[in-house]
Amino acid sequence: MRASAPSEDRIRLEPPDAELRRGERPALTGWEKALCVLAGFLALISVGLAVWYLVKGIVGPAEFPYVVNSVAKDALLAGLSLLIVWDVRRWAPVAVPLIVFAHLLMPVILVVTALWGSAEGFDNTWGGPPDSSSEFRRNWLTADVVVAGLLVGTYFKATRSRYDMRYLTPAGFRALMALAEVLVLREDRQIAPAEVAVRVDHYLARFRARRKWVVRLAFLGLAYWPVFTVRPPFHVMSVSMRERWVRRRFVDETHDWLIPRKLKDLRRAMIRSAQQFCFFGYYGDPRAAEKAGYVPFSKRYDKNYQALLNKVDAERPRVKSLTAADVTSETLTVPIVVVGTGAGGAMLAYELAKRKRDVLLLEQGKHVDPAAFTEDEGEQLSNLYADGALTMSTNFRFQVAQGMCVGGSTVVNNAVCFNLPDDVLKRWNGSKYEAGLDERRLREAFRDVRNFLEVGELKPKRVRNPGAEHLVGKIKEVAAGDGYGAFELVECNIVDCLGSGYCNIGCRFGKKLSALDHILPLAQEKHDGVRILPECRVKKVLTDGKRAYGVRARLGDGRRLTIRADTVVLSAGAIASSLILQRSNLPERSGERLPGERLAFNIASPVTLDFKRKLHSERGAQISYYLKPDDPAYPDLAFESWFNPIVGQSLFMPGWFEQHRANMRRYAHMTCLGVVVGTESNGSVKTTLTGGMKLEYSPSDGDFDKLKKGVRLACKIGLRAGALRALPSTFRMLEVNSESELDLIDSEIGDDSDISVNSSHPQGGNPMSSDPKKGVVDPTFRVYGTENVYVCDASVFPSSITVNPQLTVMALAAYAADAIAGSPGIASGCNLGCSA
């Protein structure tokens, strides 16, 4: 058994066209030279054909229109080909599509004439076309298709080789460059458009996601959508024309009232995604970040930073993981298999280790050693998040961010720990849900977990979010007694925090007592029978009647793997656990509750507050304070102080074009209040026919009304604390400068297509209940209709809990450990069939 090696994949800060910015002439790649050779060959052929047609027209029997049109056509094709030879990088993006279009149009015309016309007028004089019309058409059609295919393939390879492209199509890549010129580079000549696009392309290439193709398709759609509005492709337009086109189709939709709503939503999602990726690629560049006033943690420490890292790495407990190479058999045998290594799976593993039970934890994500964590937000997102943080609902309006790595979401959350609210527990145990939880035992579990994780208030004061400190201090001065309650310090499982501000992208410094840094290392230290296999995707639970005998999975190297076990536990999260149960046809019964239905969330939308003084809110824990309003007019609603490093914050910053650029220049003056709503259970997740995921969710009218009330109150709180303006995270810029303008929130925000709504906390889907008609699992966490399949994660919540669910998941895992551990069965020995 050995620790997984850190990833060596890094984005190159200087893409291949950097020489252009330095005034140098860059060398052509091999594929670019091949494209020049192919274009030169086509030019020679076109010139030869033009001369041949001209000679035939002068001395032969050819008809006048045939000669004139053919000479003009081949001369034009020769000219376009020579432009490519002259300057392949400048002219290929324009000339190649035109040449390909011509060569594909000609076969279409040939087919039409074959069906409804004839080939009369062609003969074999002067070496002309063959006498057979069908043979002539067939040969010409074949030649045109071959030429078009060669051009497209060579151009594709040439463009990819020039920019070191790894995922996007050439047209999509150039569309992204073109949009970056409009959105973020109008006032920045230091950073090239290709650098923005390369960063995005490499980010997309680094992780696997079933729906990632949607992003590639979105950029391709952006490239050619203008063609359907009788305009050139997006990347061919001038900068000013591009800006007008985007403004009209996203910012100002008054001209498009005839377009169906679904089509407008699709276009909005496409442009919105492209916009977000432009911000991602631009502000991920250290030069752009510096211009916005962002200073990474390493630069704040200067010369002491490396000494700090050396000390941290020397003291850090390490998780030991298997790798695919360690697995030498197609079948492994263990007493207990746990799917997932996040809050539920890790805590359960620790409890099983205390009971000396052997357990194998399977993790779909990678094992990334914290020593390999970087300050590159894109790299961290791709390595540590499910789908690179791109999990979207089917209508593209709702995004769910979930960790997918050894340690799960505990590695990329804010370590905020709340007890399960008393009213929620009473509701769960009430007649509506009948969860059947023993309240005394559950309170003991919370107490034990809090002690184990050293949960307490975030100290010292200097590591708290300075923007939140300023906001809360001002509120205490000017707004006490307003009726909505008081801000309180959050409690966290963080010890000796350094205030890096990297909670959501992975703490490099081991101060967050996450599953990766604390729970799993201690479990392995307590019992050497705790083993972890990352990059192992579980497909289904294997059953024989009511009893499960293991799970079927696939390793990262593509091999299929069967893990036989006495007990199967799903701790993969509300979405993944539901999908596994669906693929396994569990529970085997018909009833009201099915896995993946009645999914709930803590949905959130940030309000950005701009103050006169510089706050540097990025220099501290991302969440420091919370507010749970006392006023019953704000049910299921909470507020959290919140801020992100530069890239993450740019994605939530409202405004387009110059508005967004101006807002980002105020980055150092800003802080945020996150508005959190515990939703109704009106979501669902389903397995598609291809094995993918279909997430259906839109806020109910009641939940969206709560969200708008929360946004309104957050703006009011910020303004009373002295903010110059409050900026809800709307898709079109909405700026609230005074309390008299709060009504704009109701008039400008209609539904979730007008404002950013996201979640890191999916809950439910497999609710617990003592009544089989109301739940998927019983009060012992066992799946109904099975003898030895358990679920232990947030999916067993009967409803959302509004507060951060991490501590509740861990306490439920500790609570469930006795029932899941049971007594040793036939597989009490552990045969992993591996080289460890």
C-alpha cells in the first residue's frame, strides 16, 4: 500500500503564441507545415484546372457559362489556398471553412443534378470528363469529399498543435478567444486571448465528466450561432460587431420577443457559460489577479512561505491509498465495503476501525496529497470536485458543487459545523416523516464527533474574514435591534487556522480537520484493516434476493472489478448514492419513496457589498459569521459571511463588459453575504439510458420567494453597515445604492433565470423512515427490502436542514456504526487480491 503520487499536470502560463506578443516570429508546428503543403497542392490543382478550363473554352467545344464559372471558381479556390500558404495562422481560420464549404457544396449539386438533371455537354475531348454521367459524378464527388476531409483533419490538428489544445474544437477555441477580447481584454494588452482560451481548454481536459461535452458544444454553438442570424461566425466578426451581437442577445432581449422561450434559454445558457469561462481563464492568470488587487497567500508570507510548507509537510498525518496497479485480481473480498470517503464514509470507517472491523473504502475521485495542492483554482477544481464543479441541472440554471476526491467534500468545504436544529429533528421524528431516530443517542453522537473534530469558534480574530469583521462590526454599531437577530461566529473543525482563504479549493496547510487530513489517517492508525481504493467508480450493488454479495466497479485504468462483501454501505452523497441504488434496482419494491426522488438542497445566492475602504476579504477564512433571523417572516433562511479567491469571486460578480471589469477593480473593497434557503424536496436525480445523470431541479415558488426576501434583507444589512452599494448575483447588472431602491429586487428578478442559484449541499433522495411507504432506508440506515445494504450520507435526510450539513452527516455515521458493524461474518478475513 502506498500513497498516490501528486499530479504533475500543470497549465503552461505561456502558450505557444507568446512569441507574437514579444514581437518574434514563432516557428510553425509540424501540422501547420502540413496544412501549408496541402494548401499549396490544392492551389496548384486549382490553377491547373483553371488553365485547363480556359484552354478548353478557347479551342474546344465547351459552353461559355461552364468555362467562365469554372475558371472563376478555381481561381478563387487557388487564391484562398495561397493565402493559407502565405500566412497559415492569419488566414487558415477564414480560408479553410470557405474551401471546405465549396468542396461540400459541389457534391450536393452533383447529387441534385443526378436526381433531376443530366450531364449532357461533357465529353472526353482534350482529356475531358468521362462519357458516363454516373462515373463522372461519382469520381468528382469522391474527390471533393476527400479534399474536404483532408482539410478539416489537417486544420484541426494544426490548430490544436499551435495552442497545445487538449479538449475544445478549433472553432470553439477561437470563439472563446474572440469573446475574451470583448469581455475582459478590451483594456488589457498584456494578456493574449489565446492565453485565456488555453487555460480554459487545459482545465476542461484535466477531468472526466459525462456532460462535459455540453461545454464543448456550447462554444461550438457560440462560434456559428451568428450564421443563423445572417452574420459571419462569431470569431470572424470584428470586436465591435461581436460586442453588439452579445449585448443584443443577452443583455438586451427586447428585440427577440418573437423567439421561443426555450430557444432563448438555450442561447442564454450558452453565452452565460462562455462568459463564465472567459472570467475563469482571465482571472486565473496571476497578472490579471494582481491588477484586480488579489494577492495569493504565498506572496503574503514572502520568504517565510517555504519554511511554513516544510513544517506543515513534516507534521502532517498521511492517508495511505491503494492504486489500480496494486489490484492484481478481478475480484476482491472484504467484510465491509463503503462507497465514498467523504463526511459519512470517513467517519463510519473511523468508527469501524475502533471496533477492529476490516473495511475497504472505494472513491471515484483521485487521491491528491495535500502537499500537491496549489494556489491555481482551476487545477484544484479539476482535481478535487465532481465534474470539475460543472454538475448542472437539465435547464442549466442550477449548479451543484460536490467534492470528488479522497476525503470528499470535507476537503473543499468551509469546515463549518452546526448541530442539527432541534425543530428539524422534531420534524423528522414527527408524523410526516417518522424517521425513528433515538434523540438521546443522536445527541451523544454529536457530542462525541464535536470532541473528536475539536469543533470550536474560529480563532484567532486575525484569521477571520476581514470583510466580515468590518460588516459585523458596523452592524452592531448602527443596526442593533432591527429585529432580524445578531451575527454569531461560526464553529469549525479547524485548528490553528492560517487564514489562507483556500477552504473551498483545498487547504494546503493541514489546519482543517477534514477526512483527508484527520479522520482517515487516524482510522488507518487505529486499525490497519482500513484500506482506500481511489479512482474506482461503483456501478451497482450486486444482490441475490434480499442479500447483497458485493458491488461492481470500474478502475481508473478501465478494468472491471468485483468487490465481494458481507456488508455494503453507500456513502457517496445524495446524488451518487441515489444513482447507484437506481442502477441496482433497489429497493426491490413499489412504493411512494423511490431513490433519487424528493431531493432537497440548501440553495444559495451571494450579495456582493462594496465598501469605501479596502477590506481584502480574501485574506481569511471564507466563512466567519452566520445569521439565522429571529423573525418568523424569514423561515428556512440563513446568511453567511462569504468570499472567494479571485477566480471564484469573478464567477459570481454581476455585470457585463465594462460593468464587470469595473466591479472586479473593486475586488479589494468587497465582501459578500451568502443567502441560504433550505428548500422543499421537489428535486430528483435519475440515471439516463446511457448511464449518465439527469438532475431535475428548479426552486419552487415558495423557495424562490424566500430567496428574494433573503437577497433583499442582505442588501439592506449591507447598506446599513455602510456599503456604497449592494450587488445581487443577477445575470443582468442590478445595483442597489440605497434602501429606497430595494424594490428593484422584486421588479427585476422574476425567476431563477435572472439570478445565480447554486448549492454545495444536496440532501435527501433516500430518506429515512420507520414507515416503508415514506422512506428508502429504515431507522438503522438499512435499505428496505435488503438484509445488508446501508446508506449513510446526506441522502437519508428526510428534508433539508438549512444549515451546513457536514456535522449532521458525521454524527449520523457515528450513530449508525453499531448497526452497520454487526458481528464478523464469513468474510471476516480480508482478501484484497492486491500487491499491497
